[in-house]
Amino acid sequence: MSISHLLTHACLSVTACTQPPADDAVHSAMSRTRGKGRIVGRLSALSRRTLLAITAVMLLAVRGASAQQYVLSPEPRTVISSETDPSAQFSMLLGVARFARGEIALATYDPLGMNVYNAGGALVKKLARAGEGPGELRMPQFLGRRQDSVVVFDLGLRRVTYFTVTGSVRQTRARLPQLKGHIPTVVGVMPSGALLVIQVPYTRPPSPDGPTRDRELLSIVPLDSAVPQVSLGTFAGYGLVYYTPPSEGEPHFLMDWLNPGTSWAVVGDNVFVADPSSPELLMFAGNGKLMRRVSLPVKPRPFDPKAVRDAREQLAPRFFGARRARSAARAAIDAAHFELMFDVAKRPRTAPYLRRLVRATDGGVWVELYREHVGLPSEYLRIDASGRVGGRLRGPPNVQFHEFGADYALGVREDPETDAQSVVLYGLRRE
């Protein structure tokens, strides 16, 4: 039923409730009653108030109904793993992207490289391998897609490379604007080929034991180095970070896995930015103008103590198994900071509102709502280009999505027992 039909029904209902009785004698008696004007006035006021109330309720109902529920296929349609490709022994995936014809590109830290698979999950071509020559990788930090190109930023080589699906190198950019005391890092690519870049501080002042947050400048850097960059502002960095004085040389810090940093997503010519500590989404145009603020329909909540304990149990073996302190004193600091992360009494009273933003190929963005660890089921909100909440989706545990299309959801699944990762492509539809 359309909004106009609902309003028509509301008007008819109010009219029927406030219409005088049809009986002529009763109507005549009411007309002769003292205070007739007050009675009619009260009826008219009641009519207006009732109409407004019913209209508001119906509009809210229509608005709520427009946020449709999305559902995934029961099982992934495509899986890329060691079972489908013996060389795909993924333990640390950097990112994935899907092309219009169905090919899937992915880059990995371990093993270091980048491959392209067909729509069925079969290996088509190895795009890049470890090295420092043209088209090779040393420390990739970002993978994105621009039309039919794969864009990779290598922090170790300070280089941005544009690959075609066939594997040829289309373009390379060796330098990015750099602020003093910062490292420029690519986090997105615009349709024009311009890059979304954050300036990450690497000279952090010592601070007492406890949490702090970096501040990072976000800007759009055009392909043509002669064209000035566009600043979008300064935002909170990678969440709470625990620092210790650099008593042994390099400044020392630990990331806080329970508190994600500011997230961003390039959607068409726009950039969405979200600080997880706020239920607000910012949408910028490519010229740096703030287009709109979007309020997410998310209520504040505290951290779930059980989920925090579960997160600690999952991360402890990985953390203590991989980290090697240079001294017993540093190991003690690491352990103390690690436990501090999972002490609910020491955390903020309110948990973050969201974890990350995920781009949609049809002009919107999906917001992954906060969950204490990836082993919990996920929930996503779809925000269209106008800032309207256009749908909700519940996802399976141990999966993080990296891209949404009109009829698919592309993500990375992690085995909770072995930590092995695989790429999964689910079907997506509206209920």
C-alpha cells in the first residue's frame, strides 16, 4: 500500500470518528446546547491531533518497512581455498575484489603474492609475486579495484601499481605526498584513479600505560601529481593503542582488537567515513565537500563480558605464540597490556557502534555493526547514496565481507580451529 493510500485511510478514519451523529433530533439538540462552539472546536482539535498521530505512525511504519531484510544463500556459491587450489594455503589475506565478468582477485601476506581466479574458483593467473621489480610485491597494504584494474599499494616499496586482469602493469606511481613524521598509506581508489590516502604518524610520543588514539589526515590524491590533493579532515586512527616509553629504542605499542579505528569506503565518486565511537556516518564528495551526515539506527550498548572473555581466549594463543619480546621486562609489559585490553571494568562504558564499512558496487555502503570478535554472527546495515537505510543483513560467524554486489556478497572466512582462511562468494537477495 502506498503512502498516499495510507494517508487517505487515515483521513477517512478520523472523519468517521469526529462526524456528528446522523440522527436529526440529536444533531438539533447538540446545536441548541450552550457551548456549541467549544464542542465543535474540541472535535476539530481532536480531529487534527488524531490525524497527525495516525499519519506519523503510518509514515514510520512505511519507513521501517523500506529497510528490507537481505538474506544470503545457504552455502557459498564459490569457495577459493586449499581444497580448490592446492597452492592457496592462505593464512593472512590482504583483500579481495570481484570484476564484472566474475573473476576474483586476491592478495595475500602469507604467502606473499596476488592471484586471479575465475567465477568458479579455479586459478587463472598469478598477477604478482615477492620481489622488488616491476609488478612485484614486498609489503602490500591495500588491494582495491578500479573498473578492470587491480590497484595495489606496497608500503615496503612505497609504490602504487595498477594491474590489468591479464597481469600486465598498466601504471605505477612511486611517490605520494608525505607529511613530516607520517607515512602515507593508501586506503581507497576513486573511479578516476585518484587515491584515498591517510597520513599515519610514526613518531609517537611516549605516554603512560593506558589507551590513546592517533589522529590521521585523510585526503584524496589525484593521479596527476601536479594537481593539489583534497583534504577531507583529520580522524581518529586505528582505535585504542597501548604505548610504552621507548626504553629499548623503537616506540612500543599494541593494537586494541576490541576497539576498531575509523573506517572508510569509496563508493563511486563519494567517500564514506565512520568513527566507530559515533553512530554517525559522514559522506564526502570527491571535491572534499561534506554532502551529508547519516544517523545510524543503532542504540548504544555496553561490552558483552562473555564475548570479551571469548575474544581473549581466541586471541591469546595467537598473540603470545607469535610475539617475541626482546627482554623479560618487555614481555611483562606486553602481557600486562594484553590483559588490560580485555578488562571490561577498564574499558569505556559504551561499546563501539560499528566495526567497519564495506563498499557496495551499486552505489551504497554496508555498515558492519559492532561485534566483540569475528566468531560471533554479524549484522550489516545497507546505506544508499541518499543516506537512507535500505536494508539489513545477518551474516554467518567467522566471515568478514569485503564487497557487496546487487546479488552477491564477497568475503573471507576463517577456520576457528586452524586459522586457515578461504575466499567465499555468497548469493544475496532481498526477502
